[in-house]
Amino acid sequence: MAWQKPEAPDRLQKSAAPGQESETYAPVSLGEIKELAGVGRPTVSNWRRRHSREVLGGTGESRRPFPDPIPGVGSESKPLFDAAEIADWLDLRPIPAAEPDEDGRLPTYGDRFRSALRLRGLVALKHRLGSAETLISQALAVIAMSAEGGDMITEYLPEGLLEEYEAADPAVVHAAHDLLDEIGAPGWAADALLGLDDEGLEIARRLESDLVMDVTPREVVSLVAALIGPNEGGPGQRSTISLCAGLGELLLGMSGGPYEDLRGHGGLVAVEPDPLMRKLLQYRLLSYEAGAIDVCTSPADLDTLLTWEQAPGDESFGFPSADIVLADPPYVSGERERDTEGPLWWAEEAVRRLAPEGRAYVVVPAWTLSRTRGTGPASVPTSTVTARNGLLERGCVETIVQLPRRIHPFRTGAEYALLILCPPSDPRPVLLIDADRIAQRSGGRKWTEQVIQLTRAEAAAPSDPRDARLIPVRADGAGSEQLLDNRSVLPAHRLAAPEADVDHFEETLTARRAAVAALPHLRDWLGGMGISKRQSAVQHRKLDENLKAGQLKLLGGHRIGETDIGDAGLPVIGREEIHGVLPVGQRRIALEALAEYRSATVTERGDVLLLAEHGVRCRVDDAGGCVLLTPVQGLRITAYHRHLRETGEKPTTSDPLWMRPQTLAQLLQAPRNQHRSSGSLVRRVSVREMDLPQLSPPEIAELEKLLTETERLRAEVRRQLEVLDGLAERVSAGVADGYLELGRR
């Protein structure tokens, strides 16, 4: 005999499992009322004093007195109250400045109190059952059976659902029905329990559930839904496969609304390899009355799947491809980087499952787009790099969207990107969009609208090429940019352009006039600068190319223990020295201590020291003999270093050097390199992704002469400021201590 679907419980009666008595909440103290209602202790005391029976003198509904303590429970100093009575009394008090719901009803302190009380009950249940996953699974089974599951024939229920429902703890049944009754819809109740809405996030945090660690962020779900667009309904609508479906965020969010909006779509199938996630997904689908959606264990099952609409013996059985393929592999930085079935394996599988003219939307960790195969002769590309290059070579990548930083509510240190893929074809230019930069500029959720506009702009150029740009997969000619050059394809690393709406010639003349006004004794030197507009275009080259060619040598910083840093030995240079917080030479390391760090490198004269965090800061080491503390790095110009070693003197303007220290330091700090940062918590700029203009040796020499003189003048001004600061400090200290008296001579 099939199981019978129960009637929905009445809100005022806390429902329990059949044969069980209704449960009641434990009494609450004044302190607990304060916490559960989200108010201060004085507020609760005022409620109790101003609304006591003695003050009101009546029991009218509009003047309902504060509930009395439960007789014989608690003490005079710590009275206890009936939780249900407190909740009913708080229902009369709307929350100030709260937004009304869809029905125009203002939320009350009673709503907040019940929600927190229910949450506390769920936490207690978790401890009783042993894990949050057990609690969520049992409660979802109850919700699923209270929704579509109760109307289905037992044989068609997901495996183990009926058994789990019947074995569910009575307290879990009670809590699930209570949640259902308060929220009103089984699907929404399931979402709250899984942490897929605002209230659910708080539930997930309090339950310490790991399930929410891999959910697709809601902003990404909304973006993908908007990119897919609505179905028009009727026959012949688009079919969908959701790979790595997780809890079905992308699948159920595809309509941008309730599940009813999905019924205009064609066939829907999900794939979820993880057994627990697969079971919870099936329960959630039933809660949304979407039990007809099949959930497979692996993509291979799609080829032999017999869907609900297909009859046995139908030659067309199976679901090998679809018009829309979704995927969000649950990986973080570096996880399964060298495994065959890493994050981009799912992207390749999504392409393989695409129908002609179909599109795939795959969320991947940003590191899958920034890894390179290495530079050594024996370097072997990882499976991630091989898969990425394969997708580009086959023309499968249509758009790469770098998603905003900290978009995931729990994995705040991880960065993600969205790939829009198409069936294999001749490689076409790929649209790179830096949504992180757009989000930082526009704020809120407006970034999704701009991303959608950019993807639909087709040939139209964006207003700012640092937001989005088409880049060819293979270069059209020598020196042209291409994506298949063994460098990062992350938009933040690729989208560099001259400053928008800036006339460099006029701005430079303005800066020179300001310098003449402030430093009249330098008028002749400033007037002798030969500044003019460039007549021919200049090419740019990535530092990665200079490093591979041996023109530059990268010096890494080192982790040195605080106990090894003192006031004698070689100077150490870290963040503080680069930012000017500490003078160079205040922190040092003895040679004996340095010997313990075998990989540590000592700088030499002319090395450029740089800190690429939250922008780029550089300085030239004019003396050498310093030790770099991570994250500070160094760049050594090999030709310049060789000249110093051979001659012992700085090069003259006539020496044909391709680059010089001051020029390198200033060019690296240019705005076009400052904007290449990535990272959710610490924004770093990849040294290899910075670029330099290709200038002639005479022009480099002239620029070096100018920058060296400006640096000398700045150092002189700094010394003057230090002297004045010292004078002001000593005078004020002497006056403050009563030793000095000032008067006009």
C-alpha cells in the first residue's frame, strides 16, 4: 500500500509525527528573549514594566499585558516565561523601519523570535543526531514527502527516501513541519534548510554545515539565468543538462523565478557524482514538485538514460546532448590541479554534451585560467593547462567573465570565472570581461547588467577596453597579442590599455608648469625637457618574455623569522621599507643568521625592488647588499649588471642598453600595470603579466637621465623635510618639558 500524504499542519499547533504528542518549546528567560528577539536587555525590561498588568489595568487585545512568569518554574531573580506566549505577544510589535513583505505585512518581533527559536532548536537537534548533514537529510526527506513525494507511487520515489522519512527522528519531523508551516512553500522551506536564502545562510552558519561551502553564489545564478534568457513556451523548447549540479542552484535558478517557470523548458537532466549531494538534490527537486527531473551519477549515464517521457524500446532513448549545459565543479585554488578530471575536464565534458548551436555555462576557479606550463625545457603542462589550450584551439571558448572578488559568501579567499562555451568551430576572438573591475566601479549588483550588455554588444566596442575586449586565439601577425602564448588568460591580467580620456601631452605640460611654479630655481632644467607627441605607435612586451629571454632576472623574497632580524648585518627590505614606514637599514640580519637561509639572494647595485600588492610600488637599490622579505621581489637587468661588473661604473648615455633601473621602476608603476591585480583578499599583480613599451636605447638613456635627476631632487627634498621635522620635534619637546622659552631676537 502506498504511503499517504499528510495534511499540512496548522500554524498554532506545533505538528509532530503520527502517534506523537505535540512538542512545546522550553521556557525562556529575559536574557533569552533579548537574544531571540534581537533587542537590548533594557528594551525587554521596558516591555515588561510598561506593559505589566498593574500598569495597563485591563486585558484588551490592543493593550495586551506582558505574559506572566510560569508559576513554580525559575526563580524571582531569574523568571522563566512560556515561549509561545512571548511569541504571540511580540506579534503585536512590528519591527521599526522594516520593509513589508509581498502581502504588505510588516514583520514583527514575533517573527524574529520564532525564527531564532526554531534555529536554536535545530542546533540542539544537530547535537543530538550527531551531524548537521543527518539533520538536514532527515528534514528534507520530511519536506519532500510533504510535497510531491506524497503523491508519487512508492516505486518511483528516489532510492531510500521513504525509509529515511519513516526512520526520521520525531523531533526532526516536528521541526520540518514547523518550518514548512511558517515559510508556506516546501521548496522555500528546503532552500532555507540548505542555506540557499538569507535566512538559510544564518541556519547554515549556526549548524556549521559544510553543504553551503560549494553552493553557487546567487549573483552568479542570476547572471547565468539572464544570459540564458527566458523560454517562450510551447513545443521545441531548449533542453538542459546540469553537470556537477550540486544542490541544483543553476538548474532551478535558470528560470529566474519559481520552478513553475521552468516547465516551458525542454528536457531537464542533472548529474551529481557525490552521493550525499545527489540525494539532497533529489529531495529538493521533489520539494519543488520537480521530481520528474532525473539525477544521474556520472555523465556516462546520460547516454543510456531512460527519461520519464521515453517509453521502453524507444530508439531515441538516452540524453546525450542538450541545448544548454550548466556546470559548477566544487573546486578551490589548486585542488585537483593535476588530476585528469579537474575543473576544466567538466568544461570539456560540457562542450561534448552540447547540441549544435547550443551554449554551455561553466563556473571555474580563476586559477584554472592563470596557470602556465612553465618555462624550463623539461616543463610538462598540467591537465588544467592542456584542457584550457584544447578548448581555445578548438574554438570552444566564446566569453571569459572574471567574476567579482569575494562573491562566494563562505569561500571569501577564492576567485571564480564564468566560461561561456560553444561547440567546436574555427577559433574566433574571445571576449574577455573583467566583471570584478566593473563591480568595484559600479557597486551593488549593477555589474550583472553591464556584463549582460557587453556579451550582447557583439562587434560594438566597450566604452573602456579595460572592462572588456576581444582577443584573438592566435595572432594575426608578428607581435600581435594572442591567447595561446603560454600566459594567463584571466581578464585582469590581459585587459590593459592606455588611460581612458587622458591627453598625456597636455597633462605632462600642465605638470611641468606646476613644477616651474613650485620650484622656480629649476626653471632652466625643466624648460630644457624635449617633450613632444609620438608620431609612430609603440609595441609592448610582457615581462614574461624578457624573463624567458634572460634580459631580466627575477629575485624572489624570502620568509625570515622575526627572531633572526635585528639591528646588525645586512639590511632587509620588506613591505614597511617599500611603503616608507621604516627607513632602509633599521632592520638587519646578521651574516650568521642569513647562512641558515640557503636560498636567500642578496641584491646588487641597480636592482629594482618591487611590491606588487594593492598596486605596484618600486624603488631602485643604489647600493646593493640587501635581503628581500616576501612579498617584496626584485628585478635585475642582466645587461646593466654585466656592465657594472665589467667596468665598475654606471653606464653612460652612449652605452646601448635596452633598459635601465630608474626607467624600469617608473614604467612598472604606470597605471596600465597597476590595474592588472587579482585576488579576493590581497590584490596582487603578477610580475610576468606586466608589460613594457619597446623603446630605443637612446630614448631609454634620455629617460633614465631625466628620472635619475628627479629622484635626486626628491631625495634632497626629503632630507630637507627630515631636517625641518627634527627641528620642530626638538623645539616642541623642549617647550613641553619646560626647558625652553622662545622669544623674538
